[in-house]
Amino acid sequence: MLAVAYAGELVRRDLLRRYAGEFIPRRVLEAEVESFLVRQTDPEILSWRAYQERRFADAIGHVDRLLEDAEDRVGPLVQRGQIFYMLEQYDSTRTSFAAAIEESRRRDERELVILYESKAMLEYCVGFALELAQDRAAAEEAYARALLEDMAFHPAYLRLGALALAAGDTATALDQFELAVQIAPLEPLPRLMLGNALHELGRYRDAVEELEILTELEPYYADPYLILGMALETLGDPARAVSTYSDFAYRATANDERRGWVAERIASLKRTPP
């Protein structure tokens, strides 16, 4: 999309000169953009177009060409990691992002840095690739490095919490989720993960408190209503549970597989005498 948009702007400017400011027919613009892209030899544009069209092997080849002459290798290395991620080649994903981090550090040493560019996101990407490759210990180390780069980088707390929860370390998981909520109180995902963890651990009233805040912050976000409805049902509040399940059904997408289960719960609760 970026490659096509960039090409479209270049072509549009050229056509404006040729048409002397007159109206440019859409079919003319589209044909000119396609022709421009077909003639392209710039590996950066070719790599983005191949990525857009899911021709990932071609995209890797173009990025490798780009790396041969690039003065700043960080961007191409990041792009390389993104492509390997789409190919589900997580070891290569990690290697590319790790190389981007090293290249970024060398650039910091080589050049006068006025504003330090945090490597937190790149370390996070390394951690996520390691997590997908089932290397939990190394993933935790990468997330910890992300936090050394930026203690306010809340996504790293969320992944550390998720890993702790999967390992049965509920105390650590809740600590990490709560830190993420404190750092980013207006972000929906930290509060959703905290509310979900509290619900799974049987702390239903605490879960309700977090999820009610979330539904106020993000009233059109469907998932909190589902967990909130389950917590209210467990707490013995069927009327509010039905209302909350209905809120979920109203907001969920038409193909959400959970809609059938929710409809059954609503029908069952309505049949249950007060």
C-alpha cells in the first residue's frame, strides 16, 4: 500500500503537469500508476510491492539487494524481519531484528546523537519471535532488554505477564499486567489482559471492576463485555449478565464464533427463574 501510494503521488504530480491542472480521469491515473510500477527497478519500491502482493520470497530478494548498497541498514533489516515473520521463519525473524539492533547501536556510536532512539520495539520484536520459536527464557531476556531501553514500554510487561501466566506464576503475571495498566491507563489491551487474568484466577469482583472501567473507556470494543458477562453470571447476577452478553452480541462481528455460545447463555439465563 505504501509503495502504491508513493507511486501514485509521483504519477499524479507528473500528470498534473501534463494535463495543465485539468481533471485527470481515474482510469488514466490507475493505468499510469501500474505502468510506473512495472517499469520500476528501485529495490525498495519492488520489495514493498512484493510484500503487498504476498510474494514474500521475491520481497526478501529485493531487500537483500537493498542491503548491498544501503547507507542506513536498519530499515531494510527491520523489513527483512517482518517478511520472515510472515513466512513463519521465526529464527530468521529474530536474526534480522537482532542485526537491526546491532546496526542501530553502531550508528549511535558513529554519529552524534542528539535524541537517543530507543531500541525497545526492536528488542520486543526479537522477544516475540523467540516466543513463537518456543524459547521462553530467551524471549523473557529480550523483553527485559526492551524495558532497560524504555521502562514505560508497556507491551513488554504484557508479554512477560502472559509468559508468567502460561507458566503458572500468577503472582508475577498480575504484577506485570498491573504495571502495564499503571503505565498506560487509557490503553484497552493492558486492562483487558488484567481483567481476563483476574477472571481466570477466580477473582471475579476484581475482574468486574477492571472490565467496567474498560467498557467506559472503549464502549465499542466487544471482548470486555464477554468476560464481564461471564464474571457477572458466576457472581450470581443473571440480569446484568444477560444485559452484558447482549452488549457483546451487539458489538461483535457477524462471523464471531462466540456469538452462538453467547446466544445460548442469554436464552438459558432468561429461562432461569429469579
